[in-house]
Amino acid sequence: MALLKHCVALVITTIFAVNPVFAQNKSAELLLYCGITMVRPMTEIAQQFEQQEKVKITIAQGGSEDLYQSAKKSGVGEWYLPGEPSYRDKHQAEGLLGDAVTVGYNQMALMVQKGNPKQIKADPHELLRKDVIAIIGNAESGSVGQESKMILEKLGIYSKVIRAAAFLAPDSRSLLNAMKKQEADVTLSWRATGYFPDNAAVLDVIDLDSDLAKPQALLLIQLKSAKLPELAQRFMRFTASSTGQAIFRKHGFLDNQMHTNP
């Protein structure tokens, strides 16, 4: 029995010596800064990767700009997944953001109450109707507000919509929660959120012309603060793989390869 215990201990010691990454993984706790809209698919992907690699992934969720500022201030974390690629362009020169992979696409759409009782059309000008209560995202805190601003500025109505809106919300979750509480008749939000089961039961999605609401790439970005860069890279490859893609499609996002609606 003593000999058996000695052999087992020797095997474990040998594994750790030959593969130090395996030893590190046993206690690795990794951090993903994830925009609100992508939390559901990324939680599922993270759970599978945790089982595969024997690590722990914590997901910090919020508005894309707020998340970046948190990562910058704290100096810790492995990945950053904002709701649109403009955040990478905006902050690239600051030195925190490293390699990136595209894990899918999302685009903006109008969200209305189930059955569309106000007969709202596929036109952002509907946000200005006197007989509807409209809400939109705050461009200073999250990607949903930033993208709403870009679309409405193309149409020359952003300032009018801001004045007409009942209120501004910090992120897509806040917008959809307000819609589900029937605090508004219409909002602009990320299309995929309308297909989440709890939202689809009470809300309808009205697609906009793709020339106006262009699909936006979802970039999973490795942070320079990553403790285990090789492991971080494996997670990025796993998220962009066919397994990760299937999970993103299941949650209503546009396919990374075919780039078509679900």
C-alpha cells in the first residue's frame, strides 16, 4: 500500500513537472469583461471550457465602455468582449488590448410589445411618434446606446429622439426589462436580445434595413493583463470554434461564417 501511494504521488508530481500549465490551471481563476447582450452565450461557453480545462471563469457584465474602464483601472482580467468593434478602435492605442477573434455578429432592431399593438413600422422615425413611449440606450455607457446614436445620427434625428425619449438606459438589459414592465412601447436594442426566451414571450422584433442597421462584429479581445496567455488564447479559439458558434446561434446571434439571420 505504501508503495502504491508512492507511485501515485510520483505520477502526479511528474505530470506537474512536465506540464506546468496543467498545475497552474488547477487553481486558475480567470476574468472575462462581457457586454450585457453576450452574457448568456458566453456563460454557456465558459462553463464548457471550465470543465474541459479545470479552471474558473468569472464574468463581469455591464456596458461596454464601463467594462473597459474597469479593466483599465483594475489592471486584471483576461478578456474583453464589447458589444461592437468601435470600442477596440477607440482604446487600442492605450495598450491594454491585444489579439482578437470574431465570435459572431449582432445588429440593431426595434423592439415592441407582443403583437405590436401600436402598429410600429420598421423605421427609427417611429421613435418620434407622439402616441408612443420610446426609450433608448445611453451612448456614454454601453454599446446599445452608442450604436443607437450612430443609426439615429445617420437619419439626422438623434437629438430629437433624445428629447422625446421617456428615459435613457445604461445597457440592453435595462432597456428590455423596462419594455417587459410595459414602461415603453418601443426601443432600439440589439436584435439577439429579442430572441432570448423570456423576452420573446412578451416582445416582438422589428428588423431594420441592413444598410442602416449594419451587422456589428463581436470581438473577443485578449487583455495584456492576462495571467496565462496561452490558456487565454485557447479560450478564444474555443469560443470562435464550431462549438462556440452553435451556442451563439442558439441565442439569436448572426452566424460568424455564414453571416445570415438565424
